[in-house]
Amino acid sequence: MSLYRLIVSLLSRSISPHPSLPSVYFSSALLFTSFRHFSSEFQRHTEASPNDPKMTASRRLTRAEVAEHNNSSDAWIIIGNKVYDVTKFLDEHPGGMEVLMEKAGEDRTEAFEDIGHSTDARQMKEDFLVGEIVESEHWKYSYDKRETGADKTMDQAEKRNSPMEMLVYALLFAVIVAIIYYLLLA
């Protein structure tokens, strides 16, 4: 049984039509623990080894070099003159592997921008950074001026709403609602 199914099963058993305060506390603790587990697993999965030579932002690549990485066992893409190794992300991409493999080894900037990826997706792609396209082969994109402002907005949003902070607020809200519900039924 997967961890997710176990959590759902335990949560459904602990929450009845008239939950007791201990079951609400248990559910909140279980939810918090599962969040920490999944976030640490995600971080472990996406972290690059500091000794891995291909994971240096200072590495300069030509578009021809990137074009050689165009199969499911070695898939690189270019977004905004930066090169990303998306091989480990192929199976997890919400749009499916085909979306990334369609033009692996090529520039996917316009497609990435047209989809309107979330702030989380924009931050997550940095975990797959391999390097940058050599200066002589840089392309000018229609969003270049917009990106600087978006980066500032992302930094401000990240400072305001970290995932852990949002989880704490959600848990606090759930506990308060449970206490009020419990007191009204008593």
C-alpha cells in the first residue's frame, strides 16, 4: 500500500460525522507529517550532486551540443538561453513525457511561456539546470523584459507565502474550526 493511500485511509477513519478533538489533532499531525515526508522526498529527488560537472550554471554549451541530447534516456531542452536536463522529470511532467520529448534537444522557450507555467514550475526547473547557451548563440525572446519583473515578483511571493507557512496557517485554521465544532456539539 502506498504512503498516500495509507494517509487517506487513516484520515477517513479518524474523521467521522462527529469528530472528537483527539481525532482532529491526530489528522492534523498526520497531514503535517505526510507533507514533510513528501517535501523531503521531492527535495532529495530533485537535488543535484554538487560534484556533478554537468550541473554547473557556468557551463557554456552550443545549440548543436544540446541537440545531441534528444532521447528519453538523455533529454535536454533550452528555455530562455539556459539548458535543462529533464531526463529524470519526463515521467513526472504533468503534460506527459511526449510534451518534453517532442522537441528534446531544442529550444522550448516559447512553448514554456505560452503554457503559463506556475511559480512552482519556474522554480523547479532550476533544479535541472545544466548550463547556458554560449553568448554568440543567444536568442532574443519576446518576454525578456518581462522576465526580470516576474523574477522580482516571484521572490516577493516566495517571501510572503512559503509552503511551510501556508501549511501552518491551514492546520491552525483546521484546529480552530474543529474546536468550535466540538464546542457547539457538546
